[in-house]
Amino acid sequence: MTAPRLTLPSPAKLNLMLHIIGRREDGYHELQTIFQFLDYGDEITFAVRDDGVIRLHTEFDGVPHDSNLIVRAAKKLQEQSGCPLGIDIWIEKILPMGGGIGGGSSNAATTLLGLNHLWQLGWDEDRLAALGLTLGADVPVFVRGHAAFAEGVGEKLTPVDPEEPWYLVLVPQVSVSTAEIFSDPLLTRNSSPIKVRPVPKGNSRNDCLPVVARRYPDVRNALNLLGKFTEAKLTGTGSCVFGGFPSKAEADKVSALLTETLTGFVAKGSNVSMLHRKLQNLL
Ligand SMILES: C[C@](O)(CO)[C@H](O)COP(=O)(O)OP(=O)(O)OC[C@H]1O[C@@H](n2ccc(N)nc2=O)[C@H](O)[C@@H]1O
Ligand SMILES: Nc1ncnc2c1ncn2[C@@H]1O[C@H](COP(=O)(O)OP(=O)(O)OP(=O)(O)O)[C@@H](O)[C@H]1O
């Protein structure tokens, strides 16, 4: 008998706004941010093993097997659930690493949800999100699968339903260090907390943008070029830059002009992650 097998999407996220409202004692910054998903991402295939071994078959540049968030997520879930089964994993990676579109966090969440299903653990979303948070602040929103206003370091989530435009995402060929941006003395850390819900219009800025644009000329260039056509924004700490368009045709048109010199892609914004849409179809 062939082992149960499952292929699941692992979408990207955008930060539609990001305000830094303070700094905790452990050095982490308190954020207010809106996460939305893209219908664009990696694809992960899982096949159950009965010997308990966890094996990722796809190699990543610069990420050792046991440091990969996919493997770390699988091992933690196995340990905490006491599941005797193992897993073979393959990934088709299209999301840029260190781009601020959450690829690693998304891969970890897809792994948690995929294994919960294949290993028949019956964990609820709260438990999976709590385990996810120990792997990274952005993992819980991918576990929950709904666009969200996030507070804390990103773990306090309130579902929201912003517009779902088509986005052109530009991918400057530099990896931005999140730690470096958060330790820059010039970073704004005292934005006024937004207390009104839903978040009022006019709050779409990303407090990391001035620091990233100053340090990374390639990101600055992408912001300037895209800014000629639409409001150009930074996701997370970059490097990716994005702008919304009312139709795919309009996003494609600007993409054709800009991707002559820059790498990028067009994708639809989505308030329900494509991972959750696929899982719903399975149940
Ligand atoms: C900025 C966001 O992209 C918004 O979605 C994420 O919060 C970043 O999350 P991430 O990539 O998982 O970041 P981590 O790898 O946890 O953080 C790297 C480093 O950035 C700093 N860091 C990160 C997040 C945060 N809220 N405050 C911080 O000060 C910390 O020094 C941390 O050691
Ligand atoms: N499965 C994985 N996919 C991508 N990166 C991974 C993975 N596992 C570990 N990493 C490590 O995590 C780092 C950050 O990767 P990721 O793709 O999540 O960055 P990001 O898009 O900037 O995320 P964020 O928006 O959360 O800051 C990578 O540079 C890599 O070293």
C-alpha cells in the first residue's frame, strides 16, 4: 500500500501597514500590522512514513536540514503530540527568502496543518497556532488562514477583510536582515497605537520603510519605480516592494514595464489563505 500523501500550498503574506508602537524588555518590538495573503506561494508535498523519521528531501541554499522551519515544525509537532509516525517532505520553492513575504513562516504553518491532517492528530487551531508562535511571530496568522490586524509581536490577531486587489510585487535581489533593521537607532519606535477598529484610512505606512530605503539602494530604486504608477509599499522589513491595482490586466501592464530591469510577480490578494481553501475542500 502506498503511504498517504498530500500536496498543499504555502502562500506568501504582505504587511499592508506596519507601525512600531514600542519595545518590550526582551528587545522585541511591539507592532501593529495588517496581514493579507497572496494567491502565490510554494507547494509542499508530504508522504507519511511509519518509522518516525522526518526527512526534507529538497535542499536549501544556506539552510541546514535541521534548521529548516519545515523540519523544525514537524519535529516539534511530533514531540509534543507523541506521534510515532514520520514524514517525507518535498517543496517547490518559489518564494524569495528574506523578502518580507513570510516564506519560512508559511512553510512552517503548512507543515503543521498538513501533518495534523495526515497524522490524524485532531489538534485544534489554537493549539497549532501556539506551537507555531514558538517557531516565529508570523507563523500563527498562516495557521489561522484569515487576513488579520496583528498586535504584540504579531501574535494577537483580529480577523479583518480589506479589499483584495491584484498586486505587483517587486523582488529586489538583496536579502534584508530583520534584526539589522530593528536595531537601527533611527527606526521609529513610538508610533501612536491605533485604538479604533477597523483601522482608519491614512494609516498605511510601514515604519521600517525609511530605514530600509536608506540602507538598501536596490529597495529604494524599486520603491521609486513602482511609485510612478501606484502607492509603493514595503512588506515587513523588505526587501519586497508592492503596489495594488484594480485588475490583473493593469498589474500585468506595469509588470511588463518594470520587470525588464527588476524581478517581480503579479498575484491576487486574498483574505482567506489558499492553504485553508484547499484544506476545506479535503474535509
Ligand atoms: C517584521 C515582520 O516581517 C512583520 O510581519 C515580522 O514580525 C518579522 O518576523 P521574523 O522574520 O519571524 O523575525 P524574527 O526572525 O523573529 O526576528 C529577527 C530579529 O528581528 C528583531 N525583531 C523581530 C520582530 C519584532 N517584532 N521585533 C524585533 O525586534 C529581533 O531582534 C529578532 O531577533
Ligand atoms: N523553509 C524555509 N523557507 C525559507 N526560509 C527559511 C526556511 N527555513 C528556514 N529559513 C530561514 O529563515 C530566513 C527567513 O526566511 P523567510 O523566507 O521567512 O523570510 P522573510 O520572508 O523575510 O520572512 P518575514 O516576513 O517573516 O520576515 C531565511 O533567510 C532562512 O535562513
